[in-house]
Amino acid sequence: MVYAVKVTPLRNYNILVEFNTGEIKIYNCYPLFSIPLYVKLINKDFFMNAHVDDTVLVCWDNATDIPPDELYNNSVDIVQHIE
């Protein structure tokens, strides 16, 4: 199972997610705002508190989270250049 190990919220309502596979991807949270559960993410201070909880969900509080398969399947790969 693929899951998040680290998340960094970005100011443009994207989150940078590192997965247990070593992949790093960007997920756009903006489309979630039309779903009532995620409306509170519009508050920038709340949004910037994204974290990975003990159950490996990216979450903001006990009721607002994004399942790992949603994050992984609907995010954009980041290409890393190591020199």
C-alpha cells in the first residue's frame, strides 16, 4: 500500500507529498473546495496545518483528511535532479 510519509502545505492550495515509495508529488487541493467536508481548507491558516497523522493520512483535524489512494493517483510527479 502506498501512503504519505511527509506533507508540506504550499501557499497556492497545493501540498507537496512524499510517499513511502520515495516518490514526491504535488496534489492540488483547490478542486476539493466544492465538497462540504473540505470547505474549511479555504482558510489559509487552517490549510497550512496539514500533516501526516498516525494512520498515515494527510489531515488537518480529526474530520478532514485525504485518503492515500486519492493523493497518489491524482497528484503530479516531481522530477528530482541529483547532481
